[in-house]
Amino acid sequence: MRAHSGELYRYAYWLCGENALAQDLVQETFLRAWRSLDALRETVAAKAWLTTILRREHARLYERKPMPTTDFTDLDLSDTGPGPERTGEDAVMRAAIAKLEPKYREPLVLQVLGGFSCEEIARELGITEAAVMTQVFRARQKLKSMLDGEVREAEVYGLP
Amino acid sequence: MDCLEFRRLLGSDPRAMSAAAREHMESCPRCAQAFADAQAFETRIAHALAIDVPEGLADRVLLTQLTEERRRRATGFRYGWIALAAAAALAVVVGVVQRGTAPAHSLPDLVTEHVNGEERVFLSNRTPVDAGEVERAFADRGVRIGSVPAGITYVSECPVGAYRTVHMVMPENDKPVSVVYVVHHRAPAGDEFTRGNLKGREVPIADGTLVLLAEDTSRFDTLEHTWRDALEGRPDIAAGSR
């Protein structure tokens, strides 16, 4: 539990955008996991299993009541200045990630934070692997577009 | 593999580069530079995503899990104990009638043993539990409680020997103070006791017995009045042994 709680919290935060709600989601996830421990076939699959439970818990929140639009902290992305501090760089990137639509943000978070392959993400999200590859590609493009400002969305990592 | 295909793969997953992709990179300096840029960008994304985890989250999750497990076991115990307790009670009554003596293990012994056997994580938690949770624990034990005292950081319905209890912790100065209310068993009189490094007080309150247990007894008077108020009403009209 200790090994996964931090990672799950981060994933939950990027799903819902709220610290307190993310903690609640993690609590509920582990409670449900605890109650159905016999459903876990192999311990190596624990991370994916917990991620699935957390996504379902998050979806349950939307079933119970309409959630307000995720309100991430919004920073002025153009105001980076020369030689930004490390924390400033992180803040700018976080704001950009927060601005991504969920269909781009979620697979990106699963890939980068969770370390899942495109195939695993496809299974988790119930879409094709090709769709995942397209969405994470576009997620990166959109981030670069927001951060660099000049990159055309159609540009592919420096190709004309 | 050509540059376009390489760049598409790079954008989809910069870390999972196939043998063909690596081979292309070795022969194409521009794509090799693009790969280096992509790794740097990926590091920025990963660093930004790795937000700080709230302190103590793992402990709180563990505490919730263990509390839930205790509650589930207590429910199981409740129904199993109906049959067992009936037989045990009958044996005790017969034994008492025959010998005129109390059971071998006294309530202070049982409570001390139970508290010493609890997970340290319960006793070290400092986050107050919800008042509703405390009310539910008492209600499950068939006890109506007035206003829930503040400062309860742990609550669980625990079997202590043959007794049913609501076990709580109300810390003071980073030291746990165990507050165990034994339902439907009223001690004949109040008593002070010592078990090892723990000091205790046994107080008949309402239909049960409050047992306080801690290394330091300085809060015992306050806690006794607080719980008498919660379980019997206003202390100036409540009848008690003290």
C-alpha cells in the first residue's frame, strides 16, 4: 500500500484537480481494493488493478452528482522570464498539463507517471492502442505549443 | 524506418524506442537530436506531474483500512459471540453461583491487554475522526451518546474478552490516552489501577463502564467528567461513583 499510495494520489490529483478529493479517492480505492483482494490475480498487476479501481471511483463521483469543471490553478504561461527557477518551470508545465483536455491528459499521465505502455493504457481506457498513441502524441504537441508558443500543432518535432 | 515514422513514434512514447527506431537514430543526426530534445521534454513533464504527496497519506489510508477491517471483524464477532457469549455467560453464572468469585481476568487486565495489543499506528494517529463515526460506533453497541467529545483520533468497536466495547484514543502531549467504554457492564465501583507502565481508572457511567488507560493520569478527571456528560447528561445532575 505504501508503495502505491503516492503514485495513486498523483494520478487521482491529475484526474480530479483537487487535493482533498484526490486523497478521498485514494482512501476509497484502497478500501475497495482491501474488500476485494481475492480479485487480484498477481501482485505484479497491483498497480494496474488499483488504477482501474481509482478510475471507477472517480467515475462514481460523477454519477452521484454533477461535478464542477475542473479548476486547476491557471498561471500566465507567457510570464516565464529569463532563467526561470526550477519550481517556476514546474508550475508552468503543470498549468499547461492542466489545460489539456481530459482525453489527452489522462493517457499522458498514465504513460509518464504510471509508466504504462500504450497497450496497457488502451486496455484501461477501453480504446485502441492506435488511439492512445494518437492522443499522447497530440498531448505532447499541445504542451509544446502552449509552452513554446510558436510551434504549429501540425509540426512533428522539428520536421518542416 | 524513415524520419516521419521515427518522429511519430517519438511523440507517442519517447521511452519505448524499438530496435528499428534506434537503428534509424544512429544514422540520422537530426532524429538523434530530436530524440535528445524529446527526452529532456519528457523529463520536464515527469517532474511536473510528480506533485508533492500530502504528508501522512499512507498512514491515514492504512488507518482507515485497519479501522474498516476491525469494524468488519467486530460485526462478525457480534453474531458469532451471540452463541458463544450465551454459553460463556451461563458458565460464568454457574461458576459464580458455585464459587461466589469473579472471572479470573478482571476488566482492567483485559482492557490493558487489548490496548497493548493494538497496532501502534492507531495510537499514533493525530487526525481527529469524524463525530459521526463515533456516534455510529456507540449506536452499533446500542448506546446513545450526547455530544461527542472533541479530540478523538481513533474509534473502533472492539471485543475485549467477553465484553463489547467502544475503544477510542484521545491523545495528550503526543501520548495516547485510551478511552474504552464497556457497554452493558457496569462496574460495582470506581477504581484506580496500575498495569506495568500504564495507569488506569475504571468508572461506572450510565449502563456501562469507562476505562481510562495512559502513562500519565493528569487528564483523567477531565475525561471522566467529559464522558459522564456525554453518556449521562449534565454532570451536575448525573449520578456516579465519583
